[in-house]
Amino acid sequence: MDAIEELAIQPCTSSLYLRPFRLTYRQNGTKKFWDFMRTHDSVSVLIFNTSRQCFVVVKQFRPAVYMCEVERQHPQLFQNRDKESFSRLEDPLPAVVGVTYELCAGIVDKPHLSLEEIACEEILEECGYRVPVTNLKKITSYRSGVGVTGSRQTLFYAEVTDQMRTSEGGGQPEEGELIEVVEIPLEDSMKFAYDETLPKTMGVIFSFTWFQNNIAPKLPKK
Amino acid sequence: MDAIEELAIQPCTSSLYLRPFRLTYRQNGTKKFWDFMRTHDSVSVLIFNTSRQCFVVVKQFRPAVYMCEVERQHPQLFQNRDKESFSRLEDPLPAVVGVTYELCAGIVDKPHLSLEEIACEEILEECGYRVPVTNLKKITSYRSGVGVTGSRQTLFYAEVTDQMRTSEGGGQPEEGELIEVVEIPLEDSMKFAYDETLPKTMGVIFSFTWFQNNIAPKLPKK
């Protein structure tokens, strides 16, 4: 498990990652505004390893998730703080409360690459499998964070074999990524999906369910 | 369809709705920081009208989704702008590109109410059905926006009848809400879920699928 230490928070007045904008408009005659954030579209991939009949997902420490849990315990933490204050978290919660299970995923920030090519890069970087683009099947796309970002996410399905594994994965440490690759056996997957004690994204739950409905019936019988 | 006019955007330097923070920490010995936003947890509800065998969802103009489409057409829009600039959108796209189908949903901001009570309030406000709390069944919970907000969403299922409809719904106009209630017939629902020309959240797709797996088999035969 990751060691997470020396936690401190401060209001963030300028960020390379969070780019807030305000849209003003008139809707059916009424003047309104809405604050939103620019983000990139993204891709995510349900990876199924046919050699060992398991899903391949990633697990990582998510500061935003962690801070939700911290606020649940210390509701006053984010209240009434001025722009300059900076507070060290005393007696921090264990890092595990901020660790989530997610599909392999990445942002769409390379205009010269197709969504499928970006997805294949992420599969290699995060999970260590070298997958041909033609192995990818699009499941569907949808809007995420409609209140704040509204970006489009496209979900793919990829089958991999042990032979395709060329590295350990784990993300790009030089970009601060620290990703653990986790295998969920097919027979445990629906129990895993609905176990709320294991923090996860809806993408995991939905895609496992999609697999049960669309792929599992066609698997060769053991 | 909504008339959306006089669109203009500006960088947002201070917002009541977007509250950015920066967490600094040391992970396995390496000093890091992560910018995130505080938001509320939320509830969403898959509503099934048994009187007419249809799902009840909501449809609304989402500025963040709209601006994603605007940027897709005008990639330079958000680039290199200084803090004070304010630009009017010439030849805006039709409002429909920002209209999404979503589950009835709301934020968890009333500490004295249970998640089920908040969900029932939203069903009444947005969709016009008065539903007893005991009619709600929890489907599951998960983490949303793990990169930016990490908040917990809890998904419920509620069966309603025409007799429970006491108003038109439509949200709270005094809070700027302008919500259209839409019925999706059960027999069209999976086609709807996977039709990517109709912008929607993953919650719609997942919950329709959940219904097919868990509720549809038990429905009385016609």
C-alpha cells in the first residue's frame, strides 16, 4: 500500500489543470450564467485477459476521493477559509480510503491519434499489454460530469492474452502516475462490482455488466 | 426547444460553485500536489412508471456540454486568454447540442435528510411524482469524477404509477432549473441507451441495463 504523508491543503487560485470559465446566456428570455471547467475528452477500456479469464483494472490513490473522505470526518475543513490559508492535516486518514478501482483510461489530448490509438497507448502504459488497434471494440460513448465538465467519454472493450504482456505497466512515473494493475477473476466480477466497500467508478460496474450480457454468453465453455 | 441567446464566456476567477483546492503530499517518498474541487455527494434515481411501462428521465440544457461542442468546432476558443477577456460567441451552435438526457438527480446538501429522502424530494421537484421513501431501492454507489471531484454518487430505483403524479415537475425555476420530463418506453430503452446521437450520461445507460437484468425478468407478462 502507498505511504501518503505530509498532507496539506490550500485554496487553489490558479491551476494548469483546472480551467474554470463562466458562460453567460439568455435561456427562454431569462438571463443566466453557469460556471464550468474545460477538460479533455477521455477514453476508457474494459480489458479482459482470455488466457486467465480475468478483467484487468487499475487501482490508484486519488487525492480528490481521499479529500471527500477527510471532509466527511472533518466537515469544517473546507469552510470559511481565506485565500491564503494553508493547513496541514493532522492525524490523516489512511491512504486506502482514497484508493479507487478504475478502468484503464486516458485523456484525449493528441489530435493526430484516433481514439482507438490513444486507448491502445493507455493499455500499454498503464497495464503493460501491447494490443493491436483492431482488437478494440467500441462499447459506447456518453457525457461525464454534465454539471461541471460535460466531456465525452468513449468506452472500449479489448481482449488481451498473456502473450501480449510486454511490461509491468504502472503508468508514467515521470508524470507522477503510480498505478497498480489488478486482475479481477471473471467469476468474482459481479460480486466485486456491487461491493460498495471497494471504491470504484461507475465505468467498472457498467462495463462488467455489459460483459456479462454481451460477451460471457459467447465464451467457450470450460 | 429552449432558446439560448446572447452567449458569452469569460475566465472565472471566483465562483460560488467551483471551489478549487490544492493538496500537497508525499507519496512513497516523492513530493506531489494535486488540484481538485470540492463538490457535494449526489443521488440519482432510475424511475420506472409501471402504469405505462416507461422510464422517466430528465432532459436539460447543460452549459458545460454545450461548450465542449463549441470548442470542438472552435478549438482556439479557450486558448491564450487573459483573465479579463470576455468574448461573445458569434454564430453560436444550436442549443440542442448541449441538451442531455439524465437520470433524475440531486446533490446531497441537507444533513438532516437521508439519501432516500433527498432522492424522493428530487423525484417530486424534477418529475412530479410523490413517492414514499419505502419505494426506493438502492442499486449501488460509486465514485464520480475521480480525477477532479471524487464525490460519491448513490443510485436508487423507484417504481411510480400515474396515480402518484401530483405535478408537472420541471425543477425549481426560481433556482434557474428548466427541466423537461421525458418518458422512454421500456421496449425502446436499450436502443435509446446505445444511440450515441442522443447525448446522455452513463447513469442512464447503466441503469437501463441494470433494469433489464434485474427487474424486467420479473415483470408480469403482458
